[in-house]
Amino acid sequence: MTYHSRKLHLPFADVMDKLTENLKQQGFGIVTSIDVKDIFKQKLNVDFRNYRILGACNPQFAYKAISLESHLGIMMPCNVVIQQHENGEVEVSAVNPLESLDKNIRTPLLSELALEVSNRLRAAVDDLHRSAPEQHAEALPCEK
């Protein structure tokens, strides 16, 4: 599986905040947040490192994708993982929808849409090392 990834030497909470803002700048909202560390502690009584799975969704892209192929909902929302490694480094990884799009349903329109979603997720991850996210002219406004 291919994904967009960046490692940072920042506190976990700061990376979470920056990532959420960067995704918002790219038109994505967070629709799910799974705290794996907390779940493992509660359900398994296991201590685990900071590990969060965010489900990011851009409603306009989701609508277009499902309108083109009704089964694409199984790939939504786009997953982004934030994990803290033993050395303190925080890694952010986002799914690459262009690579995960099934070849059997790939059409030129779906490929174009998957490329746009992939580019925006990559921009959100790549901008994490900046003090403020770059304003991308093509970013859609985040609907609330």
C-alpha cells in the first residue's frame, strides 16, 4: 500500500492540531477520530504508544465519487494515521486514494477525482513542517 507520510520532531498534540488545520485548509473535515492507545488500554489493558486514526472527508469529493461509483463509500472516509514512535518522532501517514482505487472500476473521471483527493491529502501532510499551512488556491472551503 502506498501512502503520503512525514516524520516530525514535535509533540503529538501539536501535530494533531496542525494536521487538523491543514486538512481543513484542503477542504476536509474530521468525521471520525479513533484513539487506538485508549482503546487498547480499555479493552486489552495494554499500554500502547500514541496512535490516532482520523477519518477525513471532503463532502464535495465524496458526493462526486459516490455519484460516479456507488460502492466507493467503502473507501470513505480517507484515513490518516498519527503515531508516535519510541524515539519520540511523530509520523503522519495518509492513504493515497489514487493507488487504492480498484483497477476494475477505474474510469478517467474517477482517476481524476482520486488524483485530486490524493494531491490535497499529500499537501496537508507535506505542510506539517511549516509554521502555518500554505494557502492552496484550489482548496475548497470546509463545510460545517
